[in-house]
Amino acid sequence: MTTEQVFASTIERDQRVEPRDWMPDGYRRTMIRQIAQHAHSEIIGMQPEGEWITRAPSLRRKAILLAKVQDEAGHGLYLYSAAETLGADRGDLTRRLIEGRQKYSSIFNYPTRTFADVGVIGWLVDGAAICNQVPLCRSSYGPYARAMIRICKEESFHQRQGYELLMTMMRGTPEQRAMVQDATDRWWWPSLMMFGPPDADSPNTAQSMAWKVKRHTNDELRQRFVDMTVPQAEALGVTLPDPELAWNAERGHYDFGTPDWAELKRVISGDGPLNAQRIAHRRRADEEGAWVREAAAAHAAKRATGRAAT
Amino acid sequence: MTEQIRHEWPLFEVFVRAKRGLNHVHVGSLRAADHRMALHHARDLYTRRNEGVSIWVVRSDDVASSGPGDKEAFFEPSADKAYRHPTYYAIPDSVPHI
Amino acid sequence: MSFDDAYQALTDHDDDARWAYGTGFTDPLAGVPTDVPDGADPGDLTAYCLMLGDDALVLSHRLQQWVTRAPELEDELAVANIALDLLGQARLLLSRAGAVEGAGRDEDALAYHRDAGDFRNVLLAERADADFAHLVARLLVFATWRLALLDRLSASGDPVLAAVAAKGVKEVTYHREYAAGWVVRLGDGTELSHRRMSDAMAAVAPLTGELFRAHPVEARLAGAGIAVDPGALRPEFDAVLAQVCAAGTLTVPAADPADPAGPAGRHGVHGDGLAAVLGELQAVARSLPGSTW
Ligand SMILES: [Fe+2]
Ligand SMILES: [Fe+2]
């Protein structure tokens, strides 16, 4: 068999492609881009919630939120680590992120206005991420699939803590209930946009499906998310801000309205409410840490040459 | 240019023993300036939920690996040695504990 | 893995030894008797728990401020871990303070609804970090001191304090190692990092005197075998600092034992640092009275 045939049959038989296997350049590039964007999303995704750690209104919520945001840093690392098995370099990927040459999930360009946003992000944003990510545990690229298994397990804690916070707030004061509804109103549509543009406008989907690096189309996943979320909203006692939302017995699914795709395009192309701020924050951390990283490398080099390494 | 954009810290592979009696298993990689830092980072990154009782870190540069091209020479010669596997031997069900 | 139920699918991998999920999460206070021990004045014991609890709570806050700002992603994880450990210690100690006090205040009432003058933390915990060198300098000093303290406190006549201390020893051992590793790397690394590390050590030096001066509450409880006399910790502290500084080619900063002069954090006398911490910590909780979280 030629190397191309070996690759094709690996995909065909639903086996995993591993780092040192031959793979088409396009597959390698697509995987690096997909994994890097995913890693960037985890890291930038720390910011909207990270802002609330120091202000969390109870010590229990503070510990939960800190652990959650820390997990997201871990997710970023698992994913950069998977990207590095393809020959990418984390420092280079970070540079692409802060120079605006690589994207991250548009959802993190929206502001977090109250502590209820922490709950709604866990419920809807992590919930949507789970929908997107569970099928990726079967991605054809082995290191990515394995990272996703671990990430998905951790994400289920994220979603549950968010939902539990919202349940608690809904049992609280009228003001707290209003905060939950307000946050739901603001995050619902951006959450639906997390699944990407409609299939008709998603040029890469067909190739990604053929390579089994993507397992379901954007619209399939979006529908799945709506179907799972509506009963959760009912149990919580909040209204999802979509007048067209209704059960369709014939389809066996919920019908729902059309997200504002123009808004998604704007946010993806860099014109969202906080794109500039998110990138500037990441850039500052990277630049302000440069002297620290350099010093550690210099110290390690001195030890390696000056004394026997220990 | 390519040299300039290299990350400052080398890559380490991380192996975690989940509990006594199990092998160390590869779980991923990380960046660190030295071995000690790599062990610390591995502990923080890969054992946040009590996943391990012991960690190894190895410089990725130091891992020698069989290439996919070696696959046939390395692994197929053992494929015909079915007699190494216990199920190769037919033993009547009436014989206990074997 | 079935896609029909995305959440069910999460459990498909539970037999996967690669990602063994730990289950050994234990309550450090399980089975520990909670009565106030003989010979301990409840008012003193409450105050002492607040001292050690506030140290952890306030320093944890300063570490939380580093989240999304650490020099490398791996350190993001490490700093968050340390902040989580200290937050956990604070919660146990504030809860103990509330229980001994007996006035119905829980950990949150104590964290969110006390004013600065009622906080008992040492001034070292509350200062802001100018840069990463300040973070690790302060953490080295704090963790070295606290490890020596908790190590002795694990033999306390109060079983709750002893249990909290025993748990804390394991955590703070790692904090000290993390900080020491960085102090050495920065001290020995580059010219720039050496200068910044030296400056940072000099900046925290004036705040170390307080760590070893016994407040009357500490003195009384130490006499009763409940608390640790902080004065006794100095030799161990000095030895560790000297060793770390030597490895990092740093000179041990000279600390005047009278610094900070006069009554300080343990007496509720604080600086702008604590005001800033509390302004952030308490803002949401106080703006929504009667809420449940
Ligand atoms: Fe995540
Ligand atoms: Fe998450």
C-alpha cells in the first residue's frame, strides 16, 4: 500500500492517525488550525469568568470558579500539547493568536456583567462546548481525541456547577432571579452561534467530515443543543429569548429562530464587543512574562553547562 | 527567524502512574525550563483530580521512537507467534483453574 | 460512544486507565471532635483562628489576581493551585472561628461582612505584587514561615487546629518548593531577573518582623498548648531563607525585627493593601444583601 492508501484506510476503518504517521499536508494543516483555535479558545475563555474570581460572593463559589478557570488553562495546555505533536510550536501559536492571525471562539468576546453570567456561562457556554466536543473524542487524530476525552470529563463539572449556581439564585431574591433571566437573555444567541455558521455557509465542513476530524455538521449540533437545553431552561424557570421556539412533533425537535449571522461575522472578524481587549490582555501577560521565561531558561542553561545536570 | 520564534522552554513528555500496581502511562506533554519544574508542572497539570501516585517526566528530545515505517520489521514478526498467547492452547472446560 | 445523549457519552470512558479519575476526596475534619479544648479561652481561640484564616484568605486573594496574568500557562495552573489550597485553609479556619465564637457567623459572614479593622492577617499577606518576582519573594517568605508554624500546630491541643494544620503542611510544603524554585531561577537567571529578584526580596523584608512577634492571644494560647509561639519559628525560617538565597546568588535581605513598627496586622492595623483586597472581595456580596449563593 502507498502511504496515501494507508492513511485512507486508517480513516476508513475508524482507526486513529498517530503523530508519526504519514498524513496529507492538508490534514496536518487543518488539524493544527482546529486544535490551535480550540486551545486559544480555552485560554481566552479564562478571561470573562476570571474577572469574577476575586469578587465571587461566597467562598464556596470562589473555590469552584477558581478551580473551573484553572481547568480551562489545563485544557489549553492539553490542546497545545496535542498541536505540538503535529510539529507546531506553542510559542509560535501564541504569537499567531496575539497578532490576530489565528482565531478563537467568538463567544468570549462578550462581556460578563453580573455574577449570574458565571452561572449562565457554565450552563450554556460550557454546555454548548460539550455538545461540540463530545463527538471530537472520536476525532481521527489520536492525540486530539485523547485530549478531548479528558477535557469532556472536566467540562461536565463546569456545566453542572453553572446550573447549580443558577438554581440557587432562582431560589434567592427577586433581584437574583432577574439577574439570571438577564444573563440568559444575553448569552442565549451567542451560545447558538458557538456551533459556527449554518451548514450552507460552512465551506470546510465536507472535507473535515471526510477526514473524520469533525463528526457532525454545525446545524446538527446546534439542534442537539437546543433540544437538550429547552427542558433545562424550563426546570430552571427562565425563558429563552426566542419567540419562535416551539416543539415540532413532526420533526421530533424544537424549532427555533435564526441567529443574527451578521453579528457572528462581525465578531469573528474582530469587531465584537471585547475582541481588542481580550487579545490585549493575553498579549500583556505574554510580554510581561517574557523576562521570567528567559530567566528560567538562562538558569537551566547555566546548570546544564556549569554542573552535572541533576 | 524560525529560531527566534522557538519557545524558550523545551518540551517534556509526562507519564503518570494512576495507582500502585499499574504502569506509568503517557498522558501528554508540557513546557518547562528544567526537570524539576517539569515535575511540578506535571503535578499541577495532570494530577489536579488525584489522578496519580507517581510521575515521570522525560525530555521529548530524548525519546527514541520506532517510526511508522519500521512497523513491519518491528511488530509483524511477532504476529505469527500465537503460541505465546494463552488462548492458543485448547484445554477442556472440565479442567479447573487453568 | 452514543451521540444521542452527549452527557451519557461522557461516562463511556470510565474504564480508561489513561485518565484514572481520583476518588480519594476526603473531609479533613471527618471524625475530629469540635469542642473547645480545656484551657482555651473561646475568645482567644476565635481570634487565633481568624489570624491564621485571614492570612490564608488575603494571600489567596492576591494570588487570585494573577489568574490570566501568569508568565507561562503552566504557572497559571500552579498559582491557581496555591490560591485554592490557601482558600481551603481559610474556609476551615474561618468556619472554626465562627463555630467557637458561637454567634451564628459562618465563613461567609466572616469573610464578607467584617471591616478592615477586624481582619487579623499579617501585613505581608495583603500587599500587592509589583511583578512576578514580588509574587515569589512574598510566597517564599510566607510559605516558609507558615510551614514551620503549621508543622508545630499539627500537635496542637485543639484537635480541629491540629487537623487543619496537618492538611496544610502537605500543601504549604509544595508552595514553599514552588516559590523557592522560582527565587533561585530568577536570582541566578539573567542580569535583569537578578535585579528584580533582589528588589523583591528587599521589598518584603520589612514585613517579616511581624511574623515572629507574638500577639497576646498567641502568647496565651501557646502557653495552653493550643497555639504556636511565632518567635520559636525564626531559626528554621532563617536557615531556609539563607539556603534559598545562596542557591539563587542573592544576599539575604536584612530585616529589622521591629519592622513593621508598632501594632500591625495581627492587631487590626492595616494599610491600603487590605482596603483594596476587601473592596474587591466584598463588593458583590455586600451589594446584594439577603442573597443566597
Ligand atoms: Fe474547557
Ligand atoms: Fe469549561
